[in-house]
Amino acid sequence: MICAVSPAVPAVAQTVTFDTDDYKAVSVYDSWAESPLRTGILAGNVQVIDNYLAGEDALSNATPKIVGMQRSRYAGNLQGIRVDLKETFRLTKEERYVHVLVYRPVEDSRVMLITLGKRSERAGQESDVEQTWSLSRGKVGADGWYDAVFAIKGFSSGNETEDGIDIYSLVVCPDVADRSSLAEDFACYIDQIEINDSPKPRLGAVGGGAGKPQHHTDWASVTASQLNGDIYVANDMGTPLLNYKVRHGDSLRIKIVPAPGFTCSGIRVRHGNNLEDETYYPVEQFTNDELTLPPILFEGNQVEIEGNMVPVGQTTGNAMEALPAGYNLAFSDDFSGTEIDREKWTTSPRKKAVWSRFIAEDSRVCFLRDGALVCRAVANDDLSADTVSMLSGALQTSDSYGLLHGYVEVRAKTTPHTGNFPAIWLMPMDQSDRWPACGEIDIWETINTEAATYHTVHSRWTKTLGNTANPPHSRKCAFVTEGEWHTYGLLKEAERLTWYVDGAEVFSYAKSADPAALSQGQWPFDKVFYLILNQSVGNGSWADAYDVTFTYETLFDWVRIYEAPDNETNK
């Protein structure tokens, strides 16, 4: 029995303790179709075992039995423990919560829940189809029992007796990090599954788990660091921002003071307990060089503010004005006709990746309307011809144009919604090294309903070897207005990539000067890349799981690519 659970939680649908026959079966599960656990090369190892951890953590979980899984270094990212339920339950549009106690030796990854079942309106659908994907609402630590809480919901068109998703099995993936470089397997454990209407973690520890307490303060430490200017607290004393304390729930008004000959084009604010989030504020949001930062930035324990100071006279509103001499327009499309120009664009192939798993050659998901390219993701209403649940649109220039060095800019807008996952990005013409070693440049991504843009590179250096902060491989800029037009640009140079939003620089990634880093794939970007525009939907691993009742739509107004003088090898 768990000693430190919360009293009475409402509407318990089912509890699985593993101490009795309150479940049908447990087994290993892997979403990766080519996993050796699915092809039969490996058998996998999931068992209900005696709780040998009870002596280490008796206050949080002293139950007789727990479930153990061998996390295989050969398996996919979504290797998990499948629990077949004795009693099914139905998901509708009302959100439910699944609580699972998790014990694992790693904390640099998240926990995921996959539900298996069948949609009630789809006659003949098997009962083990993946229906929802959900990441835990809070962080799950290492070497202790933590209550991972997952929010899940289905759908309803109004007829609750017929609509919904009947859930037969739960898959708990205790570790969803990329373990392709893992040297040996390790063990993870789960216990005490509870399905209810409460998002509150079962009590037992600070931080939302049943494991080890976490350090907590009621204030955030704020530091500003930048060249060619200063940032102060906007008070009579002009207090410097050096470990300046802001209480949780308070805002902070700051003042920008550029050095002589410089001006500020905006600020970047990194925040969160591990500085994992970033928000960008352009200069247009300042009044008399002052800006009030909202309380949400100070919910963690650290905040870092960096001012983007540029020489007076340098443009901050039009990136193309700042291009080096000799750049010429080499590829463009204003999408002004009635049909997609198939000499410029081909449909991206459907593959197993999240972004490409639903791609279709279908006029409903890629077409021109009112001078814009429309890319959609819609429910598949004819499963006899195509068995995927959604159809999505994606176009690329792989057969028509590639860029070595130059500037790419696209004007676009999207419709925010849970599961939304559109992108503007570049992939190399030569992918013989395979992904991620071949390289990927994400000019723009956004997810769900976030008023934020993501700008990222992927490579062997960042993805396989995990060097995501040396230098930073990604930036989140939370300042765009939802559902409105914005321009997204990338300057691709021989030794630096620079991202722009509405003409303002928001991120850069430089080629390393370290031969050892280069030999390990830090800079796979010195080759020709083609452009991809797409509307995809999430599966819960980053963007939320998609809503099959919603029509996802991203509009692209125009594309312009300017070549650098050394771009002779363009296709």
C-alpha cells in the first residue's frame, strides 16, 4: 500500500496495483516498426517482480509487487511497458488523468503514456491501435518513486453513446530519450496505476512526485549580460541585474541603456529551473527603452536576460537589407496561380517519422487559395483506400532547387490548435550519411497553441552525441502573434547560420573551430540543402497528439531564396 497518497480522488475509473490479478497481462512494447523487439530478434524483458526497492524508499512505495522493464539499447525511443487492462474505459472530449508511479536511474528524459484501443465509430478497428500519446505533466526525477501524471482525452461529436475511444491497454514509456549511443541496458520500474479526474500528483514529495524532495525557493535570481550596453531595473536607482531577486508572482520592469553608437533591437530572456525556456521581445514592445517582464518568466529559480545591441543605422526590420553584396534572387514563388507549380514543387514522400507519417498526394491537403499555398492535415474519411487516420500536406524543392549559401525567407501563418505541428525547413540533397548525421536545419517550427517559434539544427553532434548546449542547437522565441502573418528567414553562410523573424535576428549557430568537434559531425551544413514546407500533426512526443475532428491549416504567402556568389553548386 502506498503510504503517502492523496485522500479521496474523484471518479476513479480503474486502479492497477499489480499485487493481485487486477490486470490482464504485462509485456514489452515498442512503437518503432523496425525495433528488434518487434521483429523477433530480441524477446524483451518485462515482468511483475517482488518490490526489492521497498527498503530503499519505503515511505513512498512499499507495495509487495512492482513491474520491471529492461530498457534495451537496441530498442526505439518509445520502448515501454504494456499493461492490458481487465476493464476498458472510454475517452471522450472530457480530459482524464492517468497516474503512474515511476522509478528509473535517469532524469534527462521525459516519461510518455500511449493508449491502445479502438474508436467506437470505426467498425472493425483492432483493439490495440495507438490512440493517444501524452508526456507527463511534470518532471520525473531519478532513483526514487515519482508520480507521473498524464492528461488524456478522446473526442465526441455530441452522441456520447456512440462516439469516443475505448481503451484496452496502457503503455508506459519510462525513458523516451534517444539512447542510440547507450553502452548497456538498464532497468526501469512502474507501479500503482490510477485513472481519475484529478491532475494533482499523489502526495509524497515536493515537486509532484513520491520520491526525493527537491530544493525550492520562492524567488528567481535574475542576471543580465550583454555587450555594447546595459540592462537595469527601471527604478530611481537603476539597480544592476546581477543575481537580482524577483519573487514568484511578481513582474519586473527593466530599462535598456545601449552604449554610444548602438541601439537595441530586442532582448532574449532564458528562464525556468534549468533555463530550459526562452522568450524573445522585439524592440517594438518597448516604451521609452523600458519593458515590463511578466510573472510567468520568474516561476523558476533562474532568469538570464541578453540584449541584442546593434550599431546605429544597421537595419533591425528587414534582414535582406543586411545581406552581403552579391546576393541575387535565384528561386521564388508567390503562389499566385490556380495550380501548384510542379516544376518547382514535389510532394514529400510518406515515411515513418512523425512529420511524414500522414503525407498524401491529395488536393485536399495541398492547394492554392487567394494567392497562398495552403497545407492542411485532415481526417482520412476513406480507410479502404488508405489506412492512416490523417492526411497531411508537404511540398519540397528536392527535384528543382538546392541552396549551398544564401538567404531563405518565407511568409507564413498557421492556425493554433492542440497537436498543430507545421514547419519551414531544410534537408541536404545528399543524405547518404543518413539522419541525423547528414544534418537538418529547421527555419521555423511551432506547436500546439504556443505563441512561439522554434529554430533548430540537428546533426550527429547534437542528436546522437547530445551536445545540445555546446553551442546551443535551438532557440525558442515566444513573441509572435498567434494566427497572423510573419516572415521567417535563414542566412546560410560557410561558417554560420542565422535565423530571422520579421526581419529581426533571433538566433545563430556557428561552425566550431575545434577539429575534434568537426570530426564528430558538428557542422554537416557545408553542402546543398533543399526547402520543405509542411503541415503535420503531433503524436504527444513534442507536439500534442492530434485532434481528428479539427482541420489543421498553414498558409504560405511567398518563398524567396537569394544565392550567395559562391553558390555555383546549386542544383
